[in-house]
Amino acid sequence: MNKIKVRITFVEPVLGSSSNNPNIFGDFTAAKAATAAARAEEEACVIGVMTEAEREAAVEKSTTVFPRNANRELFSWDYQWRGFFKEALAVATDIGEEEVSELSHYSVKKSVDSLLFVAPRKIPFLNSEGKPITTVDILERPLRGNTPQGERICLARSESLPAGTQLELAITWMDSANPKTTILHSSLIWCLDYGILKGFGQWRGGGFGRFEYVVLETNIDPKRAARIKVAKGAKPAKAAPVAQPDNE
């Protein structure tokens, strides 16, 4: 298997994307969970950590938030990053980016679902000192939409973390015998490069959640990792020695 560990540093504020309204969360968000256990886990990390006052306010003023653990430390789910790679790879195939080779727009979802994995399950947001974050800012902005009744404007409200927020995640992906479903190392690096343009999380289309990255660890042969941005102190795998011809 291919593995890299990266540190993500957000260069723009990143917004929470989970609804904190118990009614919306139960009907739409948690309902998409694959199993009852997964639904219970997700609900516990959003609704379960809210105070009674926060729950009452949530019904009146819905906010998109970050999940929290039992210590109220903020994190992102692993599947959110797999979703980022799906979106980025789909864009790469649509524009004919050569880094994705024969991967097609229609095979991206299957390839990521079956071959690409992110760890840990709960990826903590860290401040510039590398410590878990427990406090947030609030961003409110107007949203404009066209409806059959005419143009409508509503107010959107999200938890926000500042530029400079970091997180570390490990990405593992497997090679495929079918070139049309293969996720190349170069295509994964292209996706990470894309993060400075599109970003991660809520309202990324507005420039929020843009990030830079650096690779901390990798088991990729240096010859395959020519485009990789390796952090100081990282230890790439050594290339296999080349056999010397026998001159006798």
C-alpha cells in the first residue's frame, strides 16, 4: 500500500459544515450514516456535546458547526477528506489533467470508496502550537437564491476557525490492476495542490478553507515522489539498490 502523512495549514478561515439543529441533523445528516452505530457516533459528536442552552438556541438560529469530542475539542471526520479527494479528482478528470492518467469522471467515486482511506477517524483541528482547539468564532453572511417566487436572501451562520489552523492526516491508497480505476501518486498530489484554490468545508466556493500542505512521512520511492513537498526531517523510503553487472 502507498502511504503519506501530511500537515494541512489553512490559509483562509475554515467553516463548520454540520448542522446543530437537532431536527435537521436527525432527518437529513445522521440519516445518511451507513449504520445505526455510525449515526449514534455522529449525533453524539454534534448534538450530544451541546449544552441545554445551546440546544434551545439551535432551533431558533441554526448554525453549521464542527464536531466535538467528549472534551469539546474540534475535529473533522475522515469521510469529509475522502469527499474532498472525490471532488478534486472529478475536477481533474473533467479538465483533462494529465496527472490522473486514465482515471475517468465516472470511476472516481468507486476508486476513492474502495482504494483510498484517511486516518484517524476523527482528525483534530490544532492551533499554531499544535494543541487541540476548543473555541470558535461565528461568521454570518447573506445567501442569495433564485426561486419560482423570485430572488430570496437568507442569512447563513457558521462556526469559523482562523487562518493558521492546522491538522494532520494519514492517506493510504492501493494500486489497481485496472488503469481506469488507478489513483496515481501524482493525482493525489494534484488534489492536495488544488486545496489552495478550492478549499475545504462550508462555503469553499467563496474561498474559505483554502489550505497549503507539507508531507511529513511517506513510503513512496523518491523517484515516484519528484513533485512531493517534503517537510524538513521527513524520511522518504529509500530506493531499492540497483544490481551491478558482473564484469567477469
